[in-house]
Amino acid sequence: MSTTQIKCKCGALYQRVEDEQPLEEKGSFECGLCGKEIERWSSTHWPSFVLIEKPGASPSARKSGRTQTS
């Protein structure tokens, strides 16, 4: 299992966790904020994504893990 961070062009930051599975799977992931495709795969390595920072989050919110809401 590997963990990385990936950033969408809109500024959303995601934690990406990849886990190896016995079967190959095809899929894609789109940003939950802007809808842009971030990744496409066809592999036995299945990624999962968790939003960890919204675009425009204040520096104090980044440190505490909170994001600003409008």
C-alpha cells in the first residue's frame, strides 16, 4: 500500500492511497469540487481518494485540518 497526495488544477488536494488487489480493474476519479478527471487506471493497483484541502483554505485551517466554508 502506498500513500501520496495529488492536487487538482482547481486547487483541491487529495490523499491518494493505492492498494494492490488480485483482479485488474478499470476506473477513473473525478474531482468532487470541479468535476475534472484527475486519474484513470486499468490495473491491479486500485487507488482511493480523500479530499484533505479545499481551494482557498486559510493557512490556519490547513494546519488544523479545517477548511473555510462560504
